[in-house]
Amino acid sequence: MVITIEAIYENGVLKPARPLPLKEQEQVQVTVRKPGSLADQTYGIIGWTGDADLFDRLLQESNTDRLEQP
């Protein structure tokens, strides 16, 4: 069985965002993957041909500018 869930890493412990369908003391294998940035998720969809890191920085700057406007 494979389950993909969101979790938070806090104080050295992974905490699932929702209950898991597991029995107490059941042994599992865990693979941890950080979600990609918005640039990673959309890179290429809009026809961007530049560097993914530059695209990510531009998106971050755009979000910062939007938050600073009254």
C-alpha cells in the first residue's frame, strides 16, 4: 500500500496533517520529498525558456511586491 500525505517536521518529528490508516506499532517505510517551488511546478508550462532558479526568484519578487502594496 502506498499513501502520500502532507506532514510538518517539528521538533525532530514528522507530524501527518491527517490521521493515517495504520495499526498501532505497524512498521512502515518513509520517503521524504520536499514540495517543489511554484517555479518547479509550472516551469515550461508558460513557455519560459530561461533558468528555473531565475524564474523562481522572479516569482518570489512578484509575491513580495504584491504583499508590500497597500
